[in-house]
Amino acid sequence: MFRFSICVYPVHLWFDLNSKMKHLLTAFNLLTTIPLPASKDWQAGDSGRASVWYPFVGLIIGGLTWLMWTGTMRVFPAPVAGILTLVVWVMLTGGLHLDGLADCCDGLLASTSVERRLEIMKDPRLGAFGGIGLLLVLLLKAATLATLTPASSFGIILAASLGRWCILPAGIMPLARPSGLGADFAAGFHRRYIFVGAIIPLALALILGARGVISLLAGLIAAALVLRLAKSRIGGVTGDVFGMTVEVVETVSLLIFAIGVL
């Protein structure tokens, strides 16, 4: 019996590590354009099972964006450096969350029925509310990036990780539609991921001191307001709502680091 246990344990360990690696790669493939091998055995709910890695993916996105900010600030004037940094930030994510932001602005802000709002959010065309929301968020991010100092620039990393962690608590909300990315996420999501995933943004906030903690709290409030809006307008969340949550949290969290009196 003892010998059998010794033989079986490495097999279980290998499968566990293999599963974790699959979910890590899934998280990167879903949230970034970084060229990593994709899993060939996608199963329903994998986007939810991979969500425990979302804050880590955000950490990597934020770190790469911070490196771009550091380099461009040494070469270009601050406004140009801010725009170039934002370009890289968007390229790293393929504009995924910005697309969700635009769709939500068009749908959630429309004065119509719930069914019609959901139809608008699925429509690939960009409306007036979506265009305005997209432009405002991009302008705010670019302007904020241009005003950061070397000390406050680490807020980029916190904002990116926190924004993706906020997808996790959004996963316990009701679904606005029975299909789509939101439904696949819910199928594999476990509530314990919320607490495991919180380790990275919480640690970053504490390392960054009072400004980091305030940024964290501001981001959480922003996420709560977005999710409350979605609940009141369409009865729950969708993949687009996840995207809007990421963008709004990133923007609000980053803005805190641009406040000079903190």
C-alpha cells in the first residue's frame, strides 16, 4: 500500500501542475496578445477556472507597461511618453477590455428595454455613447500616465492587476444572458479564487503605502458602481461588463497616483 502511494503521488502531482499550467496559459491567451501556446483541450468553464491567474496576468501587463513608461520618459516629452505607453498597454491586451467598455456605454446608457440594451451590446457597431466613453477613458489614461513621477509610476502595475482581480467578484453576480463569455466564466468559477487572487493586488497596495491603499479602495468602489449599474440596467453581468470593469478600475486606480497632495 505504501509503495503504491509513492508511485501514484508523483502522477497526481504531475496532473495538478499540468492543470495549473493550462489555466495559466488560458489566462494569458484570454487577456493578452502575448504569443504563448494555447491549450488544445479547451473545456466549458475554462475561462472561470483560469481566473485565479487573472491578477498575475495583470501584474505582467502592468510590469511591461511600466517598463515602456520608464523608457519613453527618458527619451520623449511627458505627453508623448504617456501616449506611447498607452499604445503599448492597449496592444498588450488587444483592446479587449476597451471593446467591452464601448459596448457597455452604448447599451447600459441607452434609454430602452433590458432586451434592447443586450442587443445593442452585442452589436459590433460603435455608437455615440460608446465612442465618447472610449475617448474619455483613453484621454484620462494618457494624461495620467504623462503626469506620473518615477515614484508614483508603480501605480501602473497595481492598476493593471487590480482591474483584472475585480473580474473575480463580478463572477458571483447573476448573468444577464445565459450564453457568452460571462456564462462560460461562471461555469468554471469558484468563490475561493477571489481570496487567492486578491493576494497580488493587496500586496502591491501595501508595498506602495498610503497612496496604494487609497488607490485600491478607489478601484473597488469604482468596480462596485459599474456592477451596480449593470445589475440595474440589464439584470446582471456579461463579458462586456467584465471589460468595462477592468477599464474603469484601471483608470480610477491610476488617477489616484496622479494626485499631487497624496
